[in-house]
Amino acid sequence: MGEKSPENPAEAEALSLAQKGIEAGAHGQHEDAVASWRAASVYADAHLSGADIDYWIKSGLGAALYDIGAYAESIAVSKQALDWCSARKRPLPALTIAKSYRSLGDHEAARVNIDHARSLVGDSILREWAAD
């Protein structure tokens, strides 16, 4: 998302909820981050379904779910954002899916998804892959 404040009040509310998730995650409060991202997702589903911000929120929720070890749900949510993010060369859902599959022991699915993330942004994504 850009630096510009949304003019749509529903987008502003969804962004505010997502921002709380970002802040909680940055402070290592991963359960709180998931709760905020989930609230943002529920709000976006109700008021902004199919809007760009809806997919952006899904990618953040998927990553937050990975952080708490909810790998299967992380994959399911991240898949909802994968096509939208991929079209914009945003690798977060592909990376999150890859890491979740790796954590679940499905190394072939992990490889397919990390290869997809690499196709979007190049080998630089491997630093995040290896760091986890």
C-alpha cells in the first residue's frame, strides 16, 4: 500500500486495523498481530471484498498466521492473496506459503512456492527464506 491516506472511510478503517497488526508483529506480539489482522480481514470482507486492500490484508494475515505456527490456515489465507500479489510482483504470499509448507514437512510444495517467489523478485528473496 502507498503512503497516501485512503479517501474511502471503509479503506481507512481497514488500514487502521491492519496497522495495529503490523505494530503488534513488529513488537513480537504475534497473537495480538493475528487478532488485528483478522479483524482487518473480517472488516474488509464485509465492506471491501475484492478491493486491492482486501488482498493486501489477506497477505498480511497469512504472514501473521505463519508467525504463530498456524501453518495450514496461513497457506489457505495466503492463497487468497497470491494471484493479486503476484500480478504486482509482491512475493509475501508465495514466501509465506513456501515457509508454511516447509514447516509442515512438504518440501516439494515449499520448493514450488519459493521458486514462484523468486520468479517475482529474484534471488534476494532467498535471504528471507534462509533467515527463518
